[in-house]
Amino acid sequence: MRLKKLSGLIIMLSLGGAISPLHVHAATSPQATTATAQTAIPDKKQVMDAVEKLALAEVNRLKDVEQNPGPGKRGINTNWISATFFVGTAKLVEAANVPEVLDYNLAVAKRFNYAHQGNSAPVNLINADDQAIGDLYQSIYLHTGLPGVLMPLQQRLDYTLPYLTLTPAPKRLVWWWCDALFMAPPVLTQMSAITGDAKYIDAMDVQFWRVYDRLYDKKEHLFARDERFIERRSANNQQIFWSRGQGWVVAGIARILESMPADYPSRPKYVALFQEMVARLITLQQPDGLWRASLLDLEAYPEAETSGTAFFTYALAFGINHGILDRKTYLPHALKGWNGLNQYILPNGILGQVQTAGDQPVPTRREATTLYSSGGYILAGLEMAKLNDPVSNLPKPVKTPPAFEYHASDIVITPHPVNATPDQIREYDRRNAEHAAVKELAFDPMVDAPKYPL
């Protein structure tokens, strides 16, 4: 599909060897951490079984919450927490036949009417966290071809675009926190791939690099969570680089690269940033394969943390599978991360030892679980399962949605109830006549407009 305003064709190529060394430090191989995990690549079926087991455990838990609500039971909504889980499940049902998960994805999206929260003040309408659920709606559109699925998302993104590219750049960022780079940019990039209109990816590109300029530490090769943390220090006088914050960024870049055209002008910058960050991150991996909540202050937070680890493992395996990262250098770290994560699967089948929602490092507990960490585990597992496959080209081809099969609604004749009174019979007859009139008189775009859609 040709994108408007983009020059050239979307060339499918492998990034292995296609990106020449840039100015970044990732051009040199980082020193590996101590290898303690097994070095064998896990069996694909075993990995997929583990991923499906966790996804089904979460789906069954969520269904139970819906059927038996109560204090302390966490269900779903359209926020970033739930959205991150559905980022994982959307990819899972694309890779494997898991009808229970697919049905749940479809049911949730329909329940929320393909809409978003934050439909009040403008500051909420442009909130990246509330746009993350768009990934689920995009996946359902590509699965079903239903034309109404994307409309609320497209309306929300169209409202946001002008603010992402304001010139001169305003004092405050639209995406003012690094987590946002996982939430909205992949949705915008994918929207350009689906629609063929480059306005979404172009606006994303402008705001992404504004965030980079303000929050990226070019010495540490890590992102401050937001501008409060640029100068802030821990009690041990360490810079505060939050594990999950870095995970949001590298996982977000991986998802951007899946949909970004191979000849997009700034694509090499995304690849270089991804390589530079991952090169730094593997030096901070601990012997158990996991990372700590505060990457530079192990004394303050000595316990393992799984949500950041899940996103790092996903990024590592993704980079290897797509030729962005050197396999020999990075494979041991991906394996250690995956093996480490699986030490924290709880008896209920869900990933534990998760830092709960927040904006900075805090201590973690083994029994702590969240939907976003489950989403991260699914993403990591799906890439780990492909480590024995050939290197895959990027961008990933956009799936062609099925043709929308349409039939004008049939009249539903409501039968008279047993023992109906004369008044009830008259009302049922009136209602049936009204339904027939709707079909006869209402303009139907797909029937009455030969050039639908106009």
C-alpha cells in the first residue's frame, strides 16, 4: 500500500546488515553479564503452551470478576493497564488458534463499543494512555473487516494529531512521560499502515523525537520517566532510572518498527536508539536473569521485578528475530530473561513479582500481579518461540481484512405471546409494522449508494 506523502515504495528488507553503523554507541558489542541460565533455546511448543496457559488464566480470572464482582477484584476497562494485556492477546490470536482468547478480545471490544475513556476535557482526549486500547480495535478490524470498528479510534487520533506537531514546540510535551512511547506511537504507526495515510506516522515521529530530546540521557542511554527525574536522586544518591519505564520505551520502539515503512526517513534513528538502549540494558541484567525496579540502585531495590524484565525480554528476542540485534551477543540475555520470568509464575498460572502501577521504582512482592505484566509476558513468549525461525523482514506486512459481507436486515417478526390480550396483540402488530417500515424507508448506504463508501 502506498502511503500518502511518503516517497518511494515500502521496501521489504531485512534490517540485518541493512543499517550501517551510526553515531550511537551500539556499534560496539557490550560486555555480557554473568551467564547462569540455561543456554538452550526453549522448544517452540513449550513456549507457546506457557503463553497460552497464562493468557487463559487471565481471561478466566477476568470472567470470574465480571460474574462475581467484589472488593479487591480487578477487572478490565479501556485504560492502559487493560490495553497492554490486549496488545499481547491480539498478537497471540494472530499467532495461534486460541478461540477462548479471541472470543474474549471480540467481546470486550464490543462491550466498550470500540471507544475510549477520557472523553471529557481536551487534555484527556489527547492522553496517550487512553489511546493504547486502539491496538485491540485495529487488530479486530484486520480480523473482521467491520468498517465501524476503527471509527472511534480514528476520530480520537485525528483530534490529537495537530497537538503532536505544534510549531514552535510548546513548553510542555504532549507525551510528557516515557511510558507514553509504548501507548500511542505504535497505534499511530499502525493506523498509517492500515489507512495508507502518512499523517499519523508523521505526527508520531515529530512528538517522539521531542520526547527523546527532553527525557533521554545520552550518557546513560536511558530515559528519565519524566522531567522530575532528570535531576532527582535516590536516597543512595543514584540517578533514578525506572525499569518498567525503560521497558515501555524499548517495547514501544519494537512495535513501531513492526509497522514503519522500511524507507521511512527517520527509521534508522529508531533502530539506532533501540540498539543503544538494549546494549545498555543488558549490562544491568542481574545473575538471576531479571532486572531490578531501579536499574542503578540495587541496594534500595534488591528484589527482582518482572514487568520491566518481560518487556526487555520481548525487545531482546524481537531484535534478534528481525536482525536488529546481534544474535551471539544478545541471545544469552534473552534466554536468561525468559528463564527468570518463568521462576515467578504463580500457582494460578499468572506472572507474579510485579511492580504495581506507579511512576517510579517501589519494592515488589511475589504475589503481586497485573494485566500489563501478563501482556508483557505474552509478547516476550511469542518472540521467544520464534528464536529458531529464520530472520524475519520488517516491516511486517499489513494483513488484508476480510471483505465485509453485508445483507440488509431481515424483518424480525415478533410472535404474539401465548394468551395475549387484544391490546397486547395490537401493540405487537404495531411494532412489527414499524420494523417493516424501517427496512422499507431507511436509506442504506450499501444498498442505495452504488459507490459506497463515498
